[in-house]
Amino acid sequence: MAEAPKVPVRECVGEALRFTADNIRSIVMASAAAAGAIMLLTGVTLFAAPLGLFASLASTFVRAAVYAAFIGAVLFGAGAVRARLMRDAWRVWAAMAIVGFFMFIVMFVASIPGMIVLLAGPLGSYVGDLTSAGQNQEQIVAVLARFAQEEPVAVLLFALFYTAIWLLLTSRLYLAAPASVDAGRVLTFETWRWTRGAVAPIMWARIMLLAPAYVFVSALDALIASLFGISAFDPAAVASMAQGNPLAFLAYVFATSFITIALYAALEAGLSTALYRVLNQAPTAGVRLDQIMKSD
């Protein structure tokens, strides 16, 4: 059995922090440009509903583009980003789409036994109320909210179990974006073997750096939402603002998108690229999806 690769977690986290600190001006400018584009595309969904699907897909491409720009800045320097940005953006977008689809399928399949356990256990006594709610989404949400309040341990265990699955699998494919940028072609499952034996350090690095960043960004989002008189954790309130005051909603979208990109995406790009530099095993032969589990 091959020896597990040694991953210097603290050094990788430090590299991500240094990248963000050393390039803060460029990161702010890129984040503002991306947030502005996302705001305009959100405006398209509000004022030209038939184009909503196109605008939503375009927004994901904008996020992939700015993420690719950050990765390119780490790998090749900020001066080389502009010349290769569009090609790298398409590669990162395609890689993330493949990984996202894979994760959707896995999490959907994995959720089936979990729901069976919940229905056979703590959620069983709420089935009658859910059935009575029928297609009324508000009543369904109210029943589930009551379940969460009355059975917090069950909800917590359910969430922790599936969060662990998500964190494990995304850590196995965490190098897909920087590998795609560096190789100049879309790489996803080819990187699965590179992270073999390194999942625990990757997960720890992500938790060490990105968990505090996520909490901080969420707190800022909540603060911004409060300035608009809504709760960031109340989707109904956010949707109501989008319908009742679209200009305020677009300003909210710009502010929260800017914060997320500048304070979270930049750190994640720096971390994933630092880990890629340690674990890169290219060139590698293509890996089929049905071979992934066999490799372990």
C-alpha cells in the first residue's frame, strides 16, 4: 500500500492567508466586478423572467470566472490572469458542474435511507400533520420547523451525518479547480487518486480556515440584511423584498455577493491551490466514475 502523502496543513492555510493579504487590492476589485455582474444578472431574473434560467447559469459562470482568476493569480501571478481568464473560467465552470452533479446524485441517494430512518423514528409522529398539509408549502415548513424545535438532537445528528459525507466527498475532489487551471483542460475524477490518504488533512485545513471565514461572512450578511430590515435567514423575507423593493434587493445582492467572494472565495481558492501544489500527481490517466471506489 502506498504511503499516505504528508500534507502540511498549517503551511497551506498560511499560504491561503498570505495570498489574500498580499493581493487584497486585486481581490477587492475582482470581487466588486463579479458582484456587479451577479447583481445585473439577478436584475434580469427580476425584470425579464423568461431569461431567468439563462441569467442564473450566467451567474454561476461569473462565480467560476472570479474563482479561476484567484487560482490563476496563485499559480501564475496576477499579471497572467487576464490573458487566460475566459479559458480558465470555462474549465473551472465545467469542472464544478461535473462535481456538483456527482454530489447531487450521491447526496440524493444517500438521503433515502436517512429519511427512512427519520420516518420510522422521530419524524413518524409528524407524518399525519405533513399529510394534512397537502401541497401547502407554508404549513409543511411550519410542521418541519416544529419538528426541529421539538427534536433538536435528531435534526442535529441528521445534519452532521450528511455534512460529514459532503465534506468527505468534496475533499476527495477538492483539487479539481486548480488542477483544471494548471493543466489547461478539465480535470475532475482524475484528481480522486491524488487525495487518497490525504482526506483528513484536507478536511482539517478546510475547517481551520474556511469555517471561521464562513461564520464571519454569515454574520456580515446578517448585519447587511438587518440594515434592509429583513433577516438573512428568512427566505420568505428576502423573497418579499425582491418583489416589493427590487432596487433594495439588488443592492443587497451586490453587498452580500461582494463579501462572500472577497472574504470566502479568495481564501478557498488560495487553500485549494496550496493543497494542489502539495498533492499534484500529474500527469495521470483518466479515471472513470465506476473506477473511483475501486481505487480505494
